[in-house]
Amino acid sequence: MVIIMQREATPEQIQAVIETVEESGFRAFVNPGVERKVIALLGAVDAEKVGLADRFASMPGVERVAPISEPYKLASRATHPDNTIVKIGRVRIGGPRLAIIAGPCSVESREQTLEVAHAVRAAGANLLRGGAFKPRTSPYAFQGLGREALEILALAREQTGLPIITEVLDPHDLPLVMRSPTSSRSARATCRTSGCCSGWDRAAGRWC
């Protein structure tokens, strides 16, 4: 279930609701929203806890309480009513304007990438993509240029001004990509499937 707060709800009222949620055995996930805050209750809502909805609804600052039946609660519109905006440089993905990402599947050479980068910019795309690391079934197939590809992509960004999108397949390559002037879309699913990681620990600076 989610608790939708009133627009004029004070920080003290919001904190009181969060504390009550946690005292009831749930974990509170707060979505700040643009107009009002929404507090999602994470945890199993059994028959004994259904009655808590009336308790939450009567608290100061609460507008209403709504049940959620969607399987992906954190991604549902009830929990997250505002559009998700991903900012990469000056480009906003998910806003009112269409963002187009284009480029070669793989960075194979300096000449190829720069030629495509200028063509992508001329065509009106917002971001340049290019694979520095490529997944292959055979260890003898082309695996991507790696560090050299990142340097080429950085040059393409310098010449065109386009933000760069590339892919990380091996967790050991992530620090290299993060140090390079590119944006990264981490293929976490690929890493998880191969059993090499389950997530990136920011505090430790490593995969765990």
C-alpha cells in the first residue's frame, strides 16, 4: 500500500508517518515527488495488517491511503507518479523531448567511430553509443578494443559534444570506464547471469 501525503504536509508530519510505518513492521520508501510526497510500504501486507490503512489515513498530513496490486511496486505509477528523468550531461531522457541514442555497435577504429559520430550529430541524435567491450561466445572472436575504445569515444565526445553511452560487461572494467569521460550503462544482468557479481558497492568501490 502507499500513503499519499497532502501538499501542505510538514516535515514533522511526514516523519511521524514514516516512524509509524516502521513501527508496524514495514519499511518506508519515500518518493519526494514534484507536488507531494508518497510513502510506499515495503513488506508483506497480511490480513492482520490490512486494518492499518485506517490508522495511517487518520494521521495528520495524510491525504489518503491506497492499496497496490502491481507486481513492481517501486516502479508503479502509484508509488512513483512522476516520470523518471535520467540526466546524461545536458541530455534528459524521459522528459517531454525525444532523446535519440545512435552509433556503432562496436568501436572498431578511430576513423570509423569519428565518422559515425559526426554523422550521428548531423542527423540530430542526442547521444553517441559505442561498444568498448563486446560479449562473444567464442574467446577467439573480437572482444572489443577496451581501453583504446574508451579513448576513441572520449575523442568523439570532444569533437562532437555528444555524451557517450557504452556498456560494462566485466565488473573489473567498471573503474576504468568510470575514470574515462564517458557515461556507462552497466550490464548488471549479464554479470549476474554469469555469477560474477550481484551489485556495485559504492562505499567499498567494488562489486559484491
